[in-house]
Amino acid sequence: MIEVFAQLASTSGTLLERLAGGEAVAEGTWIVADRQTNGRGRQGRTWFDGHGNFMGSTFVASHAGDPPLGTLALAVGLAVREAVLKHVPTGREALLKWPNDLLVDGAKLSGILLEGARGGVVVGIGVNLAVAPELPDRPTIALAKLGARIDRDAFANDLALAVGQEVERWRTFGLEPLIRRWVAAAHPVGTPLRAGEGAETIEGTFAGLGPDGALQLRLADGSLRAIHAGEINLSNRS
């Protein structure tokens, strides 16, 4: 079920308020907004409110025996990529970056934010369909810049279907096949990465994911560092 609003403070905030208030929110419920006045991203960032973009959130319930809820970011990333791929021209690369971004030719197209909720997790997704924000620390891109003209509501339906399929696979088959598929859809092993921000940064190269979904960063001395959370960016070093 997809509920569409002309304007909300936050699609994720709306779902979180419903859950906190005791409302029975079914898994697969989606809240989509044309505009957001107080959208939020990772690390406390503001969620870009671009007219014509996709801004939506859904609820995934927690069941006994599920993989760790944090690993849903990997499953949802695959779903976003699946929904986007048919709009990406041949010859352009749409690749995942840990833990939750989709890049096209190295520029950020979309992001995902997971927030714990009563009975599960709320997943917020933003995709630059029409316009991309200008960010000081990374390149961005919108599908419109690639020549795509996308109906937001049709995209919402495609994405809801893809997320539902990936959540079912995550729940049924566990992390091993999910991690294998995610790595195959990500930037290549050996891609230079930078973990952390400011003075607290670690340089290395992408060495896949661990069995728990943590990023494996190969350092200059050949050792591996597991990164379980934090800011990850492509590095400019050669």
C-alpha cells in the first residue's frame, strides 16, 4: 500500500509516529511525499527536497529468526539498484557503495536511512529522479541528467515491488547469498576508499564484505580492517 502526500515534514517521521502511537502498520506500507520540509539523512544531514524526486519510507517488521535488521540496508540497496537500472543508459555504471548509496559513474544517485521502530525498522529512501543536490564533499547526479524522464508514481510502484522481493529473499535465504549479490553489484574489489571524516580517516581499498555484512578495508600494509559503521567515500588517491 502506497500513501502519497503533497507535503510532509518527513516520510520516515510519519511512519515512526504511527508506530510509536500504537498504530498497526503493516509491513510493506509506504509513505511517499511530493515535498518534505524536514527530511533527514545519515549523520544528521538534511534530506534533499527536490521536486520530482522520489522521497519515501516503508516499514519492515522484525520476526524471530530474521538476519540482523541493520543488514536490511544491503537488501534495500539491491532493490533500489534494480528499480533504477532500466533507466540508466547502456555504458553508464550503476554501482552500490557501502553501506547505503547507489552511485552512477561515481556520483551519488540515491541513499537509504534505517531507523529502529516499534516492532521493526523504518527504511527511508531518496532517489534523484529529476534533480540532484549540490554537495561540497561528493559529486551527485539525477536520472534526468542521463536523459530519463520518469513518472514518480510508476517508479514508486517498481521500487515497492523490488523492496518486497529483496526483503523476502533476506528473510528466507539469509546473509550469505545477499552479501554475494551485493558485492557483485558494488564498485570493484580494489577500489580506493576513505573511511571516516576529517582527521579521523582511514585510507584503504575495498576488499568485499565480511560474513556479517561489515565493510572489509584492505590497508596499505596488507591487513584487513572491518568497518561496521561510519562514513565511507571513494578516495581520490591512485
